[in-house]
Amino acid sequence: LQDAKTALETKIKANEDLINTLKEQLKAINEKDTEQDKSIKDLKKKLDELTKRNETLEKEMALNKAKSDAKAQIYSTDLLNGLDKTGYAVKIDAATTPEEVKVALNEALAKAKENALKKINEDKNLSQEIKDAVKQDVEKANTIPEVDYAIEKAYADALGKAKLDAKQEIDKIEGLSEKVKDNFKDKVDKASTIPAVNEALEQAKKYAEDLNIAKETAKNEIDSLANLKDTDKISAKAAVDAATTLEEVKKALEDAKAQDIKNKKVAETGDLIDKDPTIGPDKKQEEKDGLKDLTEEQLLAKAKDSAKNIINALKNLSQEEKDDFIARIDLATTIPEVKTIVEEARAKDLENKNIAIDDTGKIIDEDPTIDPDKKQEEKD
């Protein structure tokens, strides 16, 4: 029994030790759970704080974005002046909620609409139809960019119609070549404003007016060209009438003047041929008829040849005088110079003849073999 008791006591002791151990472990677990509960509560508190802080930051970000977007609308438009933009920006910066930002932005929107409608109403380049359409678009706009777009669209539509009308009007202008018309229509296409379109159209009309004036002036000048035949004048004026550019009018007039100068040189050379004693009367007209086909250099050479023949035929010039006049003719660069030298030579020839006559008359007066009553007859 004693052994059995001892064994039981031993078991009881072992059980008690185990119970105590378990109690210690349970105590430790309870203490740990308490710490965990506290940690959970601390974490939950921190989470709540962070959530609230995040919500605050998100609201701040939303407010800042609303302010930034609102000011971007205000500063992007030309419908508000600098003072207005600054005033609305100050209101937006002072706002503490997105709703207050919206109130300030709506004020700016209302002002932009007011200015837009005023701009449209005062613009004389816009038709009433376009004005009525854009007014509706402006009034329906919910943002400043929508107002800007309505205005831009109105001007784009008006500009497109103005360009179409201008090009159609340019096509109707008489007397201009297709190339000239295309040049003015290209200016119309490149115009970025209605006034620029109108200016291009006015330039086209002015060019047509200038062209007509230039034509009349050119034809009057052609009529005044003394060395042109009537047939030449008719042809020259026909070329002027057919011109479709100022350059073509200028060229037609220059051609007529060149022909006038050529005709004058031909006539001057013909005069020298008429006086050329080396060319027979039956050949003179043939020589003159061939002059119109010669170049200016050939005409000058022909004039010089006849001039030299005329001078060489003058009977009252010494050979030295003839050589001097001929040398000057060789140096002459124009037909008028050649004619002047010939006239000087003929004048010198006449002068020499008159001197000879005077000298002969004096000799006759002193000749005792001639009866005094006969002396004047001899001198005559």
C-alpha cells in the first residue's frame, strides 16, 4: 500500500507540476494576447489617422487641381483682358472649396460670353446669319474653351465663305490672264483674316484698273511715235489690247518704241542713200527697201558708206578736209552723228565754194581785159 501511495503521490506531484507548467504557459499566453490586443488597437488608431490625413490630402489635391484647371481656362482665352484674368485668378486662389472655385470660374465664363457676343456684334465682316449661329453656340457653352471654340468656328466659317466669294469675284474680272488670277487667288487662300482676303481682292481689282490705264497710256504713246506707219501702230495697239499683264503691256510698248527707233534709223539711212551720188536713181529705192531687214550695226555701216560717198563727191573740199570728215565718220557710233558730220562737210564745201567765188570776183574786178560793164555779168 505504501508503494501504491508513493506511486500515487508521485503521479499527483507530476500532475501538479504539469498543471503549474500549464498555468504558467496559460498566463504567458494571456499576457501575450493582451499585448496583441493593445497593438491591434494602436494600429487601428494609426490607420484611422492616416485615412483621415489621406482624405484631407485628397481634398487638398482636388481643390488645387480645380484651381489649376480653372486658371488654365482663364489664362488661355483672349476674351478676357489682363485685369479681368488677374481678378478672377485672385478669387480662385482664395477659394477654400471646389464649389467656391466653380463660382469664380462661372463669373469668368459669364464675362467671356459677354465679351464674345460684343465682339461678334461689332464685327462688320461677319454676316447676320453667322452672328445668329455663333450667339447660340456661345450661350450654350459650359466652359471658356467652348466659348473660344464657338468664336473660332464662326471666324473660320466666315473666312472660308469670304475666300470662296473673293475667288469667284476674281474669276469675273475681265482682262486678266488665268495666271494673274491664280496668283491673286493664291493670296486669298493664304489669307488668315477676312480683311486680308478683302485686301487680296482689292489688289486684284486695282491690278485690273492699272492694267486698263496702262493700256490706254501705251496706246496713246504708240500714236505719238512719229516713225511708225499706221499699219505698225494698229499692230502695236492690238498687242497692247491683247495683253493680260502689266509686263505684257510694257513689252508691247517697248516693241513699238524699238520699231519706231528702227524706222527712224532706216529713214535716216535712206536720206543718206538718196544723197549718195554713187548709187543710181533706179537703184536707190531698191537699196532703201532692203534697209528694214538690216540690223542696227548693218544700218550704221550702210549710213557710213553713203556718207563717205557723199563727202568724197563734194568738189570744194580739199583731200585733207575730206579725210578729216571721213575719219570722224569712222568714229561715229550713231546715224544722227553720221548725218551731222555730213551736214558739216556740206556746209564746209559751200563755205569753200563761196570763198572761191569771192576770190574769183576780186580777180575779175582787177582784170583789165574785161570791160567794166561786163564784170558783174562775169561774177554772176
